[in-house]
Amino acid sequence: MIPRLALCLSVALALLAPPSCSANKEPPPDAAPFDSAGSDASAPPADASSDDAVHAWTGASPHVAAAVLTNQHAGWRNPDCAACHQDVHAAGYGLAACVGCHGANGAPFRKVHGQHVANDDCTGCHADRHAPAKIADSDCRVCHGFQEPDDVCGTKESVDVVVIGAGGGGLSAAAALAKGGLEVAVLEQSYKVGGCAATFNRAGYRFEASLHGFDGLNPDTGMNVKLLQDLGILDRLEPVHCDPMYQAVYPDFSYDIPADVEAYRDLLKQEFPAEAEGIDALFDEMIDLNRILSAVLAAQAEGKPIPDDVSVEDLTKLQGYMALTLTDVVSKFLTDPRLIALWTQLAGFAGGSPDDVAGLFFIAMWNSYHIGGYYYFEGGSQSVPDALAEVVQENGGQILTSSRASRIDLKEGKVTRVRTEDGRCFDTRYVVSNANAPDTLLKMVGKENLPAEYVEKLDSMTVGLSAFVIYLGVDQDYSDYFPGTHGIMINDGYDTVDFFEAVSDCAPERTAFAISNYTVSDPGNAPPGKNAIVIVSQLGYDCGQEWKANLPYEEYKALKEDLARQYIERAEVYLPGLSEHIEVMEVATPRTVQAFTLNPRGSIFGWDNTVAQSMMGRLPQQTPITNLYLAGAWTFPGGGQSAVLISGATAARTILALEKERTSGDR
């Protein structure tokens, strides 16, 4: 149903930091995570042979000056990073990944003249250049970019659609558009596709950057089955059904929460018999709202303004829920504070307390899990963007990584061109931006090119929370401590509002948190007998003076490691001896998330999921610029793995309809 919400929360988002090629003795700043990166000997254990040795620890991240190589580096202008750094980050990564954190190592820029108009086939003229390093031809431009002149393009190319950002929203739009016959170029600032839906590797462990689970894939009741079919990727994926969904732990009880809606109803009635009548009424209402919402979304997908199979009363009911918080919703049915805390456990997936989260947004998410089905994918979340990228390329589209869009040019109120940081220009008839909405609209387009009331709305909207994530590769199998699925939700009380106050207070001892062991759902995530474990919570962007943003790196490093150890100690109550079995450790903060996603304040939700900013209060795909559209968590329907796919597909559907009208008019 409406997609699971921002799970760039659930478990988190830590992004991966591209591998370090640095020989610096001082660790480069900001621990990493967004896909491949990583670990650096910045915080080595005392003895790598000891039982509690941490063999890999991230110490690099992009956009931090201290991480960038200078001519003081012994390998200055030597492109073969792997010649000296085979073991850095406990894995081997391509040159493009190194450049993401550590810069181009002195590589000269290309000059803007005729023979450099094309970006492909660099070896046609430079066949012997850097041969020992075995650099992929497509990586040449990563180091040898164009210096961007104000009004001159290093290269020019014309396409039907430029998609900015290869996260789920961007890739779903690109796949649908390419399948529809349009020429598409996807510009991705990272060295790989996926955005929040990505995995990264360390020393044989595969970690999820953010995925907790995917919704709506039950063959009979899951709305996202058709979505994945239409995008051309359903047959390319191997979903793993997860039931129970997770284990919910509270001071007085612990329950394995069924994914199946009726099994969940029966469990709650058995454990809270005094609330049985309210539980039945609540579950009946969820099922009825799922019917209405499903019909509304299906009608929207078909271009119909009103669903055929819902009544005026149905639509009036739906409208009534649009003004309610989650607390407003649940108080209509339940009274026991313990039951309310248990049933609203997933409010964390929406990034707020029940007092703040939009009730209808939560309902859509809850229904899509419990009625539509809860799943993981073999190979991890990375399998989804990889499959979408295959569809784009098989249909003639381009995926250009390490290509950060910097400007959107307009003429007479329409987009005409997208420019990249390295001076390439893409003339285009449409743009779909999966980059964050504030930067897309206020920076790349510019306030001066937007209506004043629209700019005022953007300036008034509040940004959602980020995440604090600890990735652990452990040489112990903890599978038996998990309830047949990969997640445990830890709550030390029943006051959900207090948990979110602790987030603002930067108080890890009071926040709720989750432990995920993805090896339970896919043994391929870790070497035999070992586990890939993720601990995730939320701590505010303002924590520790914005995570020591303007202070020496060592202070930031000390802060995040101290907080990580506090969470690990709390997790040891449930996973005995955890700290003694850590082989690989990554720590990501909101500052890390911001560095890798470029999202303001490291938000993993886009805008806050409040009543005013949720559902129809979200930004629509259409912007005031007639041929510029939005995709991703900042637009309708919101954040989450399936939600952003829906947003991209919706933008593509609009463009394809316009193209159909245009070509019909030409005839």
C-alpha cells in the first residue's frame, strides 16, 4: 500500500564511504558508510589477533577537506591506489570509489576543445595511459573532469529526459521512461546506484545501508507486485517472506509480531483481552481503509480522478483521517498504554512520535506490511536498484555515476539543460529530479525562477530526522536470538513521546533502538558461522554541536565512538558477549548521512511526516516549472523503499502521457 516509510530509517542509513586510498597517518574525517567504503585503520584495535579485535573501521567520508589527497601524499598523481592499499577498507574497490572521498589525486582536468567532446572511449587516444592500474575506461572522467566554465559546456549531449539521482525514485522513473521509448540519461553523484537502497561490503560482510524490509509483495494482496511487474524487475528479484515481522521488546513483555494481519489481531486479543472489542474495531477499520486507499491509488495509476469501486462515504471517511495524528487515530480504539505503545511501534519508521506522525501515513504503511506482506530480498536491497539500472540500460538509457548535477538551465520558464559539476551539459525536454527537493528547487533552479508563494512554502517546511547506525561484522552466530526474522525492536518504556525527546536531547540511554541480523534472512550477508548485525537509532542533527562539525575530527570521532559503545552495551543484554566478537565496525551519524546523500541535516525521511507535510501535503511530482518533476522521499507519497518507486513511476507516467499527446498532435 503506501509504502513503507522511510526506512532509510529502520535500519538505518549509514552510508557507505568509498574506500580510502590515502596513506595519511591521520585518519580522514567522518566515518563512512554508503556503499562500499569504509574502513580504514583509523581506529585499529590493540591486537588484531585478540578475540575482540576490530579489523575494519571507517575513517573517511566525502566532502571533508581533511580526507582529500594533496601533493604531500607519497602516491601523488599515481592512479593505482590498490598498489599500496590492497587491504584498506577490508575490500577492493574501483578508482571511482576512492575519488569519492579522497579526490582525483592531482589528475589534470581535460581542456574544453573538440577532441574531448565525447566522454566514452578515452582509450582511443590514451590506450597506454595508466595501463598497470587497470582502470575502467568509464572511470577516466571521474578524475579527468572538465573545469566548469560559467557558460561553456565541456561536452554537449541531447536526450529526451535527464534524471537527477539514481536512488529508487530516480531509477524507477528512468526505467519506466526508457521502457516507454524515451532516451534517458541518469546522473548520479555517487559512484554507484541505489541511494538509500544500497548495500556495502566489509571483509566478507554485506551490510544494508538502510533497508529493513519491503512491503506489499503478497501475490494476492500486495499492491507493489504490479508496480515491480510494470517496472520490469519482479522476475529479476528473489523476495524472502518474513513472518514474524520483528520482535517487540518492552519492560513487561516481549512479542514476536506476526506479519499476517489476522494472526496479529489474534495475538493482541489473546494478550490484552480487556481491549478485545477495540482491537477488533481497529483492525476492521485498517482493513476497510486499505480497501479504499488501494482503490484510490489504483485509479491514480490508471489516470482516473475517482475510483470506480468506492462510495462518497468511503472518500469522506478517508478525508476525515487526513487531519488526524497517529495518537488521534489510536485513541479512538485503544486505552491501555502498553497496547498503544506496542501497536504504534512502527511510528519510528515514519520518523516521529505518535503525537506528531500523520495518522493516514502510518495507516498506509502499516497496511502495506500487514496486509500486503513483509519481505527481504536475496542479495539485499541493492538488488532492486541494480535491477532497475539493468532495465534502463537494456532500453537504451545511460547511467552516469560520479556525475553530480550542479545547475538546471531555464528558458522562458522551461528546463532546457542540466549541467554537471565537471562541465558536461545535457540538453533535454524533461527533467525528473530524485535529488533532495530544497537543493533541486532553491539551488539548481534558483529561487528567482520560482513563484514567491512556492518558495515561501518550501522555506516553511520542516526536514525529517536522520539516523545513528552501527554496522557490526561479528564472528559469532546469533541467529537463535532472533525470532525467525531479522529484527528486534528495543523499548525501555511505553512513553513513545519520551523516546523522541531523547532523540532531541542526544540521550542514547533513553532512545528506542533496533537490532537487525540480516544473516537470518539471507545467510549470504556474512561468512559461514558469522553475522552481519546493524544497530540503529535516531539522534538529532544538533547532537554534540552538530556532531562537532567545526571542531577537530578527533572530537567528532570520539563522540560517535562513545555513543556507539553505549548502544553496543545496551544490545549486549539481548546478544550476550557481542562486543567480544566484533571483527568489523562502521559508525554512521547524521553528518555521515548528509555527506553521502547531500540531504539537508542528513534527513532519511525527506520532509517531516507530520499531518501538514504528509500524503497530499507532500510536494507533488509536478513543480511550477512545467517540464520539471520530482521523485523520491520529498514528494508524494513519501519516504520508504516502495514509496519512492511509486513516486518515480508516477512522474514517468505523467511524462509519457504528455508525449502521447504530443505525438498524437503531430499526426
